[in-house]
Amino acid sequence: QVQLTESGGGLVQAGGSLRISCVVSGRTFSFTTMGWFRQASGKEREFVAAFTWGGSSTFYTDSMKGRFTISRDNAKNTLYLQMNSLKPEDTAVYYCAARNTWNPGRYASPEWYTYWGQGTQVTVSS
């Protein structure tokens, strides 16, 4: 059984930084694509960032580039999202997701992913 577990969320002042983590556990770890999504209260789940071993590439939304960084620690089976210069608009539940394949046209679509964590709350105060 594969599990994704997010952690590291919390309350932070605007302009501050936070790093959230997603630990992958289970019988196997053979994901090709992993991503971060977020969902604010009353809003649709939206894409934040993704990493694929299929092309050894990272992908971000335009609003995240320069502020957010996705990374991977292979030894710890952990995916990270480093968030800097946080804004109140970044307040949301952040989810990690994974899939065992790569599709350059689907990596930003929540419906495409097959594994999900339970999310971690990030709150940015003004």
C-alpha cells in the first residue's frame, strides 16, 4: 500500500517562508511524476508545481515561479515545496499527488493523478 503524507503547514506572516513536505511510504516507490496542488476555502483545487523523472524537469504556475521551489530527497523518499515571500492569497490546503507515468499534457490536471495525500493547511496572515 502506498501512502502520501504531507506535513509542515502552519501559520506564517506575509512575506515569510515555509517548507512543506510529502513523505512517500509503502511497498514500492516507483512514481514518475509528483506534484503539489492547493485548494483554498470555497475554491477549486489548483496546480502549484510538479516534478517528473520522465524528463528530469520541474513545472510551475507563473505566479509561483521565483517564489516556490519543488525538490526531491531520494534518500528520504520525500517531496518538498519551499515557499518564500508568502502572500495571504497563498492560504490554502496544500496536497501532494503522484502517478506512475508522465504526460506533458496532463501533469497540471488533478483528475490525472492516482495517489493523493490528506493535505496540510498553510495560512498566511496579513
